Amino acid sequence: MSACTSCGACCSWCRVDFSSYELDENGGHVPAGLTVEVNGNTARMRGTDHWPPRCAALTGKLGEKVACGIYEWRPSPCREFEEGSEGCHRARAKVGLPPLPAS
């Protein structure tokens, strides 16, 4: 089991902005109903602009069992985020989870 399915920190620590061309209504795959418009060129995952942030597509309880409700259609920032990266460790620390063990 991936550490990601028991974590969810990356989905609840920052804004998730991406090109509006990734929206399904513009030919992409990200469901527009789960986003808000930032400007004409940029969309944001709903929930990541609140405090504390939590992506509207995240299901489950942080640190226990989580999943992305749109995993196959998630935007590019989510696709580029890597388990065990520096960003991963910062996100885990921000939500009170320990760093992942070195592999």
C-alpha cells in the first residue's frame, strides 16, 4: 500500500492552481464542477482556497485512509507531486504527520 493512501497531506496544505485548459469543459479531464475560476486562464481545485485547505476531491481521513475521487482526471500539479519529495515532507509536517522513512 502506498503511503499516499494513508496520508492525504498534499491535498490539504496548499492551493492547487492549474491551466483552465485542463478542465473537462475546455477539452481536458479535470471536472469543472470541482473547481473555481481564478481568472480566465487559471482554475483552482475547490476547497484549496479555504483555511485549512482541503481539496474537494479528497475523501477519507488524513493520516488514516484517503483517496482522490478524481485520481485519473486530477490536474497537472497533482500529477507532478511526488511521494517522498521535499514538498511531501513539508505537507506532512504541516498537517502533523511524521516524514516518510527513507527508502
